[in-house]
Amino acid sequence: MNTSQQTKTSHNTRRLIPVTTWNQYHDWPSTSGLRHFIFNGHRNGFDRVVKRAGRRVLIDENAFFDWVDGQNSDH
């Protein structure tokens, strides 16, 4: 499998990460930073990234990076 196929495969894989364990996978943003984005999700579009399962708040990893890319293209 070449690099472009690996990228497509990994991008198609959906990983939902609990907010409380986000920093085990990524250094940025911090847990408190994520909570800020979630609280203001209706204003900043972050609500597309958040999935809720009962009381658990999960971050769709691919949607998060798409959201970050969208934030950079707006400015």
C-alpha cells in the first residue's frame, strides 16, 4: 500500500475521542481549550465536531482537523 492509499484509509477511519483523553492522542488543544470550543460551538461551528453519547462528550477526530483547516481558510 503506497502513502496516498494509507492516507485515504486513515482519513476514512473514524475515531471518536472522549474530551477527557484527547491529550493522550494530541498535544493541542488542551482539555480546557476543547471545552471552550465546545461551549462556543454554536458560534464557531465546533458543534459539527462534537458527538454526544449519553453524558460522554466525544470529538470526531477527522471533523476536528477539517474544522481547523476551515478556520485557517477563513482568515
